[in-house]
Amino acid sequence: MSCQPRPGPAWCGAVLAGGRGRRRHHARTAGERPQLLRRVDGTKLLAKDIGYTGQVLGQRTADGSSWGFWFELTGKDTYLDDNREEHTVPVGKWHFGRLKADGTFSSVVSDDVAAVDSPVRLTGIYNSLNGTISLYLSHVQNGGTQAYTIALGSGDFAIGKGFTGGAWKHYLPARINEVRLWAGAMASSDQIDYRIGD
């Protein structure tokens, strides 16, 4: 199945949730958008260097992804708990868009810090009428609206890894419960809520 632009506000993406071994793909016709619900492993992220990027879901092109959901590790915070014990946690951001061949993003970046070790639902929307993308955490838009130039994909989808520089990289330590991909334009946020459910 390929996720390519069609006329009208469209949504193309995935849903990853923190649960066990269940993966579902849903398809509709005419238009697109991805959504995903997932749980990222904070302990494994702590072993990564700051600046690490992992792909949640994406559609492959010759030099990377046509579009995708990404996690970027932006820092590590240390705090004291109620027992005065020290803990370090990873800090990062979500991206919806594309990691380019030069290592930079063309994407919407979340305003909120990415949640780790807990389920999170991400939804990405591509509006082909005005050439923009937007990112939702649960049902709330996060990160504004970003101009976006489409790179046509091959139709191959990758989950938990990304293809760059001629090899599979960007492995993401996450548990994926569910991935949904719709083809079909949405006319309102009410329609989006109805289709997503929770």
C-alpha cells in the first residue's frame, strides 16, 4: 500500500500503543493520514547519545523516508525522587515529516517533551491543498503547522527502523501495539475523533 498525496485535506500516518504483540492495519480510499500509539523504552534510550534519532513508522524512498514519525533524543535530565535517590531520564521530541539525506529534518516538531515508558498516540496530517503537515498528540495539535514538500515513496513501510545511506538504521527501542493507516480526506476534527477512537 502506498501513501501518496491526493486532493483535499488528507491524513497519513500511524498509531503505536504500549501493549503486547498486536498489530492492525486499516485502509480506506481517497486521501491519507497516519496515526500511531506506542511505548518507548526509556532505559534503552539512556544508552544512546544525545542527537540520536529513531523512526517509529515511515514510508521508504531511495534515500530515506517519504514521511515518517521520529523520536529525537535532545537531552538527559537528572532528578531526586521522594527518597532522595537520583534518577536520570531521557528527554526528546516527536517529529512528523522526513529525515533528509544530510541528516536534517523537514518536519513538524512537538512542543511537548516526548513521553517515554508510557503509551502515546501520534497522528500526522498532510493537507495537499496548501502543502502543509501537522502533528497531533492524542487529539490535540502539537507543534503548529509546517510547509512540506512531498517526496514520493516506494510503497514500502518500515516500523521501528529507518533506511538511510543505503542501509537500515535508526532502530527505535519501542513496543508497538497498533499501527493504523487511512486513505481518505477528513472534513472536520469530529470525523478525526470518530475514526481514531480511544
